[in-house]
Amino acid sequence: MKRPGGHDWLMTLIILTLTACGGRIYPVTSGFHAPGETFGLGHDINGRFIPSKPETVVIWAQNTHVEYHLAGALLRDGYTVVERARLQQIFAEQKMRLLHASDSEEDLLRVGRIAGATQVVFAEVHREPPVGPEAKSVTASIRGVSVETGHVRWSGTASVSSPGSLVIHDTQEGSLVELAMRRATCPVEIDFEWIEASDSDYVGGCRQRSRK
């Protein structure tokens, strides 16, 4: 497959073409979205599916680096992201504690409704081993939950692993989380397809199927 030109979105996808043991390591993704969650008739921009019906969302991530990266990605796609200061205000008004890893998703969904959001996006990154700059594997998980029903609308993962060791920085963790989101929200049931990054197409992503 021909490689797309220009500076593609997650290209340098960290270059999660991380180099280890003399070769490139590509992320492996999985994801799904609930039936009917096509996010409107969107379009493809360099492997990113841009929905025609962007929403207002709350981002809940385990660290600020991932949160800021996701906020930037969603804002670029046309979404409205509720600011952390607004969440703090609502938590104070509701006499709830604002924690980075809340024990109560129900509280977060309620706060999301008050803030005018349609969904809360939960993001996590797991490293093995969990501490230190180097890791054998890193897995990013993300899901979007409806503030009205509490149902998971979409969910995705992206992971990298190596028989040696990987060094993944905070900015790269954010990119890995974004990749998981792109995989989960790619509407493969219509005119799109998901292409994993590889030696033949090092960018990959969610792309419109070519019409022959």
C-alpha cells in the first residue's frame, strides 16, 4: 500500500515504530463500538476519522499528559471538551471530591451531565513493569460512556511489547491512547476500514475504502 504523503497525524506515532532489538515495533490495536454508533457521516483526514456530529465530552485520565493529549486531539476533531476548572467547580458545588482516579463512575457521569457533556471518556495506561523508564509492554485503554445511560458506547486498546525493553515517554503514552480511540471509533460498518501500522503502511489508521 502506498504511504500517504505529508506529516500524518500520529505518525511518529511515537514513532511507535519504536526501535528495539534492531527492528521496528508496531502497536497492536483492538476496539469496538455499540451498534448504531457511527458518529454521523464523517470523513477521513490522513487516517483520522472526523465525525460530522462532534459532541461535548469530559476526559478522565490517570495522568495530565494523557488528558492534555486527548483534549488536543478531540478539539482538533471539532469536539467541545469540558475544562478541568469547570469540573472542579461542579465537584465543589456537589460537595464531592475531585480525584484523578475516582472510585465512583456514577459521580463522574452525573458531573458530566451537569456540565452539558454527552459522554465521559476514561483513559488508562498500564506498563509492565509498572515503575521505571523502561518497560516490557505498554497498553493503553480507553472507553466512552454515555452520561445518560451509563452504557459503554465505544472501547479500544493499543499496546506495544518487546522481548527487550521499551522506553515510552509521557507524550508517547498520549499518542498510544489516541490510537486506541481512533481504532474504537472507526466506523468499519460503513465506508471505512482500519489499517494497522506496518512496514507496508507505517501510518495506518482509519481510512475511507477506495471505490473501484
